[in-house]
Amino acid sequence: DELPREISPNAQGLLDLHTIDTNNIDPRLAKTRIEVASDVDNPLLGPRGAAAIFGPQKGADPAMVSVLEQALTRLAEVVRNSVGKDIASFPGSGAAGGLAAGLSIISPVVVRPGIELVLDTINFASHLQGADLVFTGEGKIDGQSVMGKALSGIARLAGQANVPVIALCGALGPGYQEVYSAGVTAVQPIVPGPMPLEQALAQADSLLEAAAGRAMRIFLAGRQI
């Protein structure tokens, strides 16, 4: 802070941040490339940033989200003034509470979707050769499902191979239709009707099997048209 003292490890600490001292950082880090696997491509700040999108998921109310946004904005300003780096806007900088943004202060950072690393490792593209259909899924499909998550990565590669994709899910949320523009052909919730969450979890195996069967019947019917 301005005195100077080390800041506290919380949002108030970031609000008090005045300068960043990098003198004791191992110089080898400046030449080390860090690959960050991230399921989302959200920036650090703004309406799609870490505080606005992920704060409410972790229990932050609107007032807390506002404070967190101010704290991260202050961090970005001090980094720009002290280190000369822009950590606020590159894709993925807002993932995991700004982990990639923080790492980029000390090392060159490349943010890659986690699903991209996994699909490359298993050579997923080769498995699409000769495939007629891809099944994938997510616990809840909503507007965030297209933000660099597994669903969008699978749909992208399947689309390049001209293979349709059916996504199974436990529930649909606001904006789920956005997955269609990301390459998903159809979405099938596995719960056939209203039921308590405990019951749905207990019957997840049979519900998933039944939903996959319904989706497969529709797919086969379409091939006969």
C-alpha cells in the first residue's frame, strides 16, 4: 500500500494496492512460458469478467460483486503502471478468479481451453473419422456453456468433421440456445419431468440411459427421412 506495507490477501487488500515490487522474482520466470488450461475465456473485468460472472456463482451478492470488480480494476491499473502489462482484457484472464491474469505479471502466459488440451492429448479428431454421431453432456447447459467449456470444444471439432452433436444435460438454463450456434445439433435434458433433486441424482444412471435412447431414436428417425 502507500506506506508501504504488504496488503491483506482479500478484496480490500487489492483496493489498497499502490505498487508491485518484482525485484525478488526469480529472473528465470521471465523466460518461462506458462500454459494455463481454462474452461472459460472470460476477461478479468467487465460484464463478462471474473466478478460479474463467477462472483454470484460463489455466493457474492450485487454489492459484493461491485466491490470485487473495483478491486480487480485497481489490480489491473497498478499492474499497468508498475509492470507495464495489460492483464485485464486477454481471453481467459478472468478464469479461476483471475489466475491467468496474475501469472501473466511474472511470466509469458498462453491461455488454452482445458478441453482443447484434453482433445489434443487423446487425438479426438482422429476418433471423429467415420463417426455418425457424437454424444456429449454437461450438468447444466446455459449461456455459459459456449464460453470455452468442454461442450463448445467438442462441438467445434465435430462441426469441422461434419458430425452432428447431441448434448445431454441435467437441466437447461437461460441462454442455452446459444450452444446451437456453437455447433451443437440438439440438446436433450435427461429429467423427463419435475422431480426432487435428490431423486434425480439417485436415478442419474437410468435417466441418462433413457435420455440417450430417446435421442438416438430421433436421430435414427431423421436418417430415414
